[in-house]
Amino acid sequence: MKPLLAILAAVLLLAGCGGQSSSVKPSPTPHLAPSVAATLLPDPATRSALRPLIVSVWLRDEVTQEQRACLAEHIARMPEVREFAFVSKRLSLLRLLKRLGILVWPRSNPVPASFEIVVKSRGDVLPLARSFFTDPLVDNDPGTHDGVSFARSPTSP
């Protein structure tokens, strides 16, 4: 058994433990990993210090991956944005079930995917939120802005 482990260790060492060469350089901008990046951000419903700085933008179910990628690029270019993450429908539902204490997984998932955006300052929240009020990719009910949620101050709508 020990010789087999030694051979396996030598193969992994020679292969670079992942097959990456040392000449590969990391991207200067981090890639947005669906559902994974959002686990690093606090759930906006919690009492986190970041809560007043988080804008959640809920997406229509019909949004394609290409449209989502374009929206992510747009968000990344916004000067008010400190960081953001895509939250899948599955992760959104898991958070909701946990918040409500529900232990049974439903047959369908009515919760939309979203982007959670952390802005640089409290003053950036309302202007950034307003920029999504009329976006056709955002899941707003007609005549409302309910597809965009944020912690409202006394001066916000």
C-alpha cells in the first residue's frame, strides 16, 4: 500500500497537482462564479453591517445566460459598486427556506435569481437602485419597482 501511495504522490507532484503550468497568470479581474460568490456576501435579510449598502436586483426567469453576463459586465463597470455576486434561484430559495424555518423542499421554485450589489457608500444606494427600476431584465411588476430591493432611508421612495 505504501509503494502505491508513493507512486501516486510522485505522479501528482510531476503533474503539478492540477495540471496547471506555472506560466499561467491569474486574471486581473475576478470571474463571477454563479451561486458561489454570493455565499461570500451576507444574506441581505440578516442584520449585517453591510445590509444598508446592499442592493438586490431580481431577474426575470426568462433572462438568458448571455443577458445575465451582459448585466454582470454592466454592474462591474459601475463606479458605485464595491462588489457584487450572482445569486441563483436555488440559493435564493435555500436562503428563504432557512429564514422561514421550512424544512420541506417545494416542488417548484418561485424565487427569482438576483444580483446582490454592495455599493461603496450609503449615498450610492438610491441612485444605483434607480438605475435598475426600468431595466427590462429586472423582475418588476408593471407600474412598480419591486424587482429592486434595498434598505430604505427616510428620504428614499
